[in-house]
Amino acid sequence: MQQGELLDGPGGPVGDYDDPISDALRSLDRALDQVAALDLSRPDTMGLMLIAQIVERQLNRLYLQAAHVAGEVDGRGLASELDAPSTRVLMRDLLNMAPADASARIRLDEGTRRRITPTGSSLPPRLAHLAERVPSGRIGPDHAAIITRTMEKLPAALHPDDRDACERLLVEQAQQLDPPTLQRLANKMLEAANPDGPEPAGDAHGRMELHVGRRRDDGLTRITGLLDDLAIEALLTAIGPLAAPAPAGTREPDPPTTPDVPAETDPPTTPDGPAATEPPSSSPPDPAPPPSDDRHHADPALKDPRSPATRRAHALGEVLSRYLKIGAGPRHGGQLPQIVVTVALHDLQEQLGRGRPGYTDALTAADVRLLACDAKILPVVLGGPSEVLDLGRARYTFSPAIRRAITVRDIGCSWPGCDRPGSWCEAHHVRWWIRDTGPTSLDNGALLCPEHHQQIHRGHWTMWIADDGTPEFIPPPWIDPDQRPRRNRLHRPAPTNTS
């Protein structure tokens, strides 16, 4: 095939050259013309979602073929034949692409193409799991580049079974996560594969620094420094809950308390009077769970206007202020408020009507259930004008002990691909407290950040706890027609063993 027999102009016809490659390119050209002529205003919502997926997968499949072309150019040594410094430069000049893209295509080809030994034997692709899935179009160029780079960076001493597990996990998650999130998973995987990290350069603790500059005319003072791992962990643990995003105007500091003077709260009540309380214990009390007040359930459109850097600065100032006031760090969440909401049972179960709290305006039944997941709420459910059916349950709010066990299991937000830490999360009843009469227990609890707590309560996604105790999420059909369960792999990458 000669250069003049290639496509003539954008989408033009292939020259009169009778071979399978030309026939395939002509067919592709005609198909693209047909796709370009489609009236995209005609499909309904689900149809348009399906079209978007199909078009994207076909683009990914074409990229794989482009990668094989680049690999063939590199394998034949055409850069040397055509007096180009490298294949990267040749592809840049030929296709006006970035040299890095040419390198990514060559790596993808090398990892997914079957290998031929000097004796003529055929070997499976170096990245067998990627080679199996990438032709389907479910893995895009950015995802494939992350997988190939990560597999190259794994330690040479890594056990072959663990290397295989790493590739399998990356390929699985590439079909569910966006590229930045997949990159975070890959970074965690590399850290797990080399847990000791690089060789330390001396005593890090002895080389810590903190510099406080001069006050500027605008009232700000620059602080710079270096902290070792333990100090950074302590700092982030202290400011983490306070630095979580919160809608504007909804964050209020927890009341200051001292270790020996607990925050006061009214005891829960029952139709027959005050509820029984647990006897005092001689052991230290469980730490309170992270805050889960109304700020997480405000209008999601009211985004926190502060940048992450500003939130961290505010949190640090708050931690220091509390420390100076009470002589110790802030309690982790403090005492959650009790709210009595009256709502008809049918309205609550069917997401109809409104609930009437004690002070604010009426809340929708959906809002009441969302608040009920991790706030100190005492629901009052009425079956008729005055008939009390259920005035709360003895263990409605997740206890600190259960909360701690859930955090050990989930580490952070359990939503697939979310990396928010546990201190930013709320404990959610997987089987909802009122709609499903779900219990307050480890087996029915899961950590969700405020954003994904809102998402699960919108009803499009569903979740359950799998047999191994891991939360699993079922996406809506327009995201995955097969609705295959998904897990958050970000907090626990594939186990690795270099022994």
C-alpha cells in the first residue's frame, strides 16, 4: 500500500487497493460516516447513555489498534530507516502527537501483544489480564497507561503470584474508576509492594523544622517547616475531622470539654418515662465517633467555598485554640445532639410528607431518614393522630465501640473509588433504620462520606454487606447494565509479598 492510497482527506475514501487492510479501513470509514450522521436528539435517556458507552468503547478499541501500529513501527526499527532520532520523534512528526503518547502506545503494545521467542515459539502477553480485557474497549488509554507504568515499577523481587494479583486488580478497577482514582490505587499498591520505602537519609526526627515568619501587613504570617512521619500523622489526625468540607455557614465547633467533665446530654426517653442507662464502667470510655451533625445533610449545592489549604489552616487554628482553652486536644466529635422528629409511619417509609422537628421548619421524610443514619436522633413515629408506635430503639445511634469496629473494617468511605478518611465519614445503616427496620450493628453499618451518604439515599445505587463482611455497591443500570457489585479497593490494595 502506497501513501497516496491512504485516506484522502478527513474521512475520505481509501484508494483502489485490494487487500484486507484496505477493505477494513474502507468499512471503518463508511461506519464512521454513518455514526456522524446520527440524530442524537432522538434517543431517550437510557438510549443516549448506551450510545455514549458504545462510542467510548469503540474509541478505546481503535486506540488499541493505534498502539499496535506504533509497536510495529518501533519493532521494525523504522525510525532508524527514516533517519529519525527515535520512534517517539518519528510518531510526533508523522501524527502531530506528543512523544509521551507515542511511548504510552508502544508500552501498551509491548504489554498486550503475544511474544515470539528466537526459536519461533509463541508466548502469552507480558500483561495477560490487560491483554484479555483491553480489546473489549472497557479500558481507555489513560487507564492502560497507568496499568503499564505501575507494572513496570513493581519491585523485581515481588512474588509472581502477587504480581499477577496486582495486575488483575488494576484491570478490574480500570473498568470502574476514573484515571485519577485508579492512579491513587496504583500508588497505594506500589507503597504496599515496597512498605519500607526508600532508604532513610539519617534521623528524620532530628531534622524536623518549623519556621514562623514575620507578620505581613494583611494580617497573615507564613509558617513553613518539615515534619517526620509520626508528627505528620499526629497533625493530620488532629485536624482531619475539622478540615472536612462543610457547606458554607453550617460548621460550628464542638463545645469544648475536659477529659474529666463530659458533655451533658438529656437521657433518652420511652413512652413509660426515662430509658434505662448502662451502669458506669471502671474502664476508660470509648472515644466518641466523628461528628455527624446537620452540616453533612445541608443542601448539596452549598459547596464549602474554602480551598483544602484554607480548611486545613482553619482546622489547625481551631485545634490550637481548643488546646489552649481546655489543656487537651478536641474530643473526636463530642456529644451528638438528640432530635425528636414526629412523622407518620407511612410517609416515612414511602418518602412522602414531612417530619416536624422541635425547632426548625418541617423536614421531608427522606431528609429525616438521612439525618437518622448517624445523628443522635430519637424518632417518634405515629400510626394515627396520637398513637405512638415506636419511640426510638435502645441502640439507634452507632455506639463508639461499633463505630470503631466499622472504621477498622472500612478504613474510610466504603464507596467504590472514594479515598476520604474515616474521620470525614458517617456511619450508615446498610439496611435502613426505619424503611428496612435494620439493626444498629457492625454487620449493618458502613462508613460513607457526606457526598456518598447523600448519593446512597437518592436511591439509584444500592448496597449490602457481602459474606466476607465487605460493603458492596450495585450501580444503576445506566452505569452498568449488568449491575455487577463494586467494592472500594482504594483503602486496601492487593496484598504483596517480596519474600
